[in-house]
Amino acid sequence: MVCRDSAERTRNRKDGVIGAKRAWCVLVTVGLAAGCGSAVYFPAQPMPAAKWPGAAAIYDTNRDGRADFFTFADPAGRVNRIAYDRNRDEKPDLLIDLDDIPFDRCRHLVIILDGFGYDVVKRYYAAGGLRLFHPPSRVVTPYPSLTNLCVSDALGEFASRGFRSKYYDHKRNLLRGGFRDYLRSENDPYVRLLGYRANKLWDGIAYLWSRPVFDMEIDDLKSVFDRRARRETLAYLASSAGVSTQFGEAGQRKCLERVEQLVNQIIWETRGLAKVTLLSDHGHGYEPPKYTDLAAQLRQQGWHLTSRLRRSTDFCPIHLGMATVVSFATREPAQLALDVITCEGVELASYADLDRVVVLSKDGGKAAVRKKNGRYRYERISGDPLGLSAILAGLERDGDGYARPDALLKATATHQYPAPLQRLWRTHFGLAENPSDVVVSLGNGFCFGPRTFARILTIASTHGSLNYRNSVTFVMSTVGPLPPLMRSRDIPRHLGKLIGAPWPLGK
């Protein structure tokens, strides 16, 4: 993270920017773990359960061959008690009930991962992982499902300038931003809240050597937390994006194992005087995508690629990385949407038309989304592009056909397109200061972005689209249970209720 003043630069150096020595370790070792030492050394695996019947898990934390730390679970399988052996007889003689420790006695660590789908985390939890936490909640993100938009929602921050650090400014009629703005976090209003965020120069390295950099971030975050400088530490682990992109679900499981080591060590070292909340910004496609060159296909249809709009046939694709969502600037959004929907890999295209959002589907479907008094209406013009007809037939609506957003969220939580009416509306009205004119959602098997990225990166998965895999992520906490379903922007309210104070703390 590049900061605007020396005070903030100093804060970030103290709070976890990966320094040159640690970075050099990445470049020299590539495999890395062998070269840098680790601040997180809690045993990755427990000892055989037979050592102490009734314990959920037992650990040899000092590696002397003896059990010295024990966890116990409630009937639902959540670890709610920890115990220590202080006299080296391998039996617990100090038992601590974690639920008896009030939140205001603890420090709070909030870990934000990049691109973890709810179903992946749910499977990991069902298999017995992360059991210090209450079960994960399903979270529906904004659309496009991109980091700056989703994290801003999850932390209750104000709108970004654009969907990405590169965006089209219609007032000045030019494409603005780019990698320089990305490195400066110009489009990430939430960064001021973070106590840990690795230097963005290493985001690119993380797409090549993602696992080593992620291990470094885990260790650096532990060092930041150990300094006890804050009541609450918010941390964003950017390298998990590289792991997700390179290794998909298998890589994400490895990340969760490493996070679990970190959390176990913190609880063990503090004797339970720490609470942890874990969440992610958005989901992922979990399928190796094929590159579809939408720009070339549009040029073949008579469109003119440019960075400044002058003619009715001018268009400007706006991208900064490989994704399953694509946005365009144009003076003719309706016509561009009609043409781009015919391109390879495109599933949906949407644009604003006066006070409504028009959405087109590959099969010729067309519908409009309207909003009135906080409710939404789905007007089918041809076909059913969002597949909502059967769902809406079972929902209570007012006399004009408008449905409540909470009812829509609940009814579509596992739908192909979760909460599509609210999300599409926000895409074009209010999600960013400079929304794109046409937004395209690709199928899971396709991606678009800079050609150079496609050539140098192995992409096992990416994200951005309106569909379920990309749009549904998770939140879970050791503080207490959260509602099973919510939107990203609901997290501050529900977590605030849980801890009994406005969240994030000190905002």
C-alpha cells in the first residue's frame, strides 16, 4: 500500500508492509518457507486422539513429544473450551471456557481473504476445520464481484471511483487510472481501516509464487498482531488471490489450513483473550477459463476500439486483470449490449436506460429492472434472462409487482444469479462514482483481460461475474453466530450487534 503522507507510511511499515529483506527471500528461494523462518509454528496436525479421550484435538506445542494443549467441543462440534497441561503429565489441569470471556476483554483480529466461495469454506468446516469458529454464513456480494467494491461494502465504506482502479470518466471523456492508481490505493477507500496490508508491489509476485507469499503474509500478520497496538486489527491478505487464481479450490484449502494454524496459535498464546472474524470479499469461478477476445469480436462487428469516445461506434473496454466480468464505455450502450451478447463466452449484458436497468441474455432474453420505494420489479420483455419467473411467482409483491429486497435475497440465495435485481440495480446506480456503460457477465469457462496476463499466468480460476460461484462468499467468527444469510453491506450491522459496538471498531 502506497500512502499519501509520512505518518501513514510509518504506520504501514509498522503494521505489516512486506519489507525488502522478506521480498528478497521470496525471490531467492521461490519455494520460500525454508529460508525465512516462521512466526506461525503451531502444529499443523493434532496428536492421535487416543492420547486423551473426549478431547476434540490435542497438540504438542513445544514439540517434545508430550501433549500439552487440548481443545474440547460442544455437541455441535464447535471448539468452545481449551485446556493446558502445566505439570507435564499430559493431562489438562487448566480449563478455559472461551464463551465465558467477554468481547471487551479481548483483542479482535479480522482476516479478509481474497476470492473464497462459501461452498468451499462450508466443506472445509464440515470436514472438521476451523472449528474455533461458529459455522460460516453465506454472503452475497455486489456485482461486479471485484475486491475494491466488495471490501468497501463489507467494511461499510463509501463508494469507489470506478469498478476498478482504471475507469472511464465521462465528464472528462477519457480513460483514467491504471496500475499507478492501483499501487496508490486511489480506488480503495477501505485501506485506511486496515492494520495490515502487504505492499501492493508484491501483488504481482503473488500471482507467480502465491503460496510462498501467502505464508509470508501470515507470518507478517502474526507479528503485527503480537505488537498489541490496536484493540482491533483488520487485515487483508492479498496473496490469497494469487493462490485462488493459480490453484483453485485445492490451493484455497491449503490457505485455510494455514489460517487455522495462525488462529490456533493466537488462541493458544493469549489463553483465549482474542476473538477472530474471518471473511472473504467475493467468490470464484473454480474452473480454468478460456480467454475470449471480446474487443476483437466487437471490432469485427464494426466497433472502433479507443481510449476516448468521439464517434457512436467507439468503445473502450475497461480492465486491469483477468476476470469473468467485463465493462465498457460507449455512447451507444443499447447497441453495444446487443452486439456483445452474441460474442463467445458472454452470458449476460446490462446497461442503464433512463431510470431502469436493461439486461440481455445469450438466448435472446431481455428484461428490465426497476426500483421504487426500496423494492424491485422484474419486467420480462422477451424470455427470462435471469430465470426468475418461477421464483417471483411465489413471492409477495405489491400491486405494481415490486418485491422486498430481503425476500428476494432469501428466495435467490442459491439461484444461478443470487439477488440479481438489487445487484444489477446497484451496478448501474450507486455502486461506484463512475459506473461503466455496459457490464458483461461471462460464463465460468471464460475470461477477458490484458492479453499479456493470459500469456504469462496459469489461471485455474478467476472471478467477477453475476453467477453463484463468483457472487457468494462467507463470514464466520469466534465471537458468536452470525445470520446464515446476508449481503456484504449487512456485515457491519450484524457484526456490530454481535460485539455490542459499531463495527469496524474506532471507525
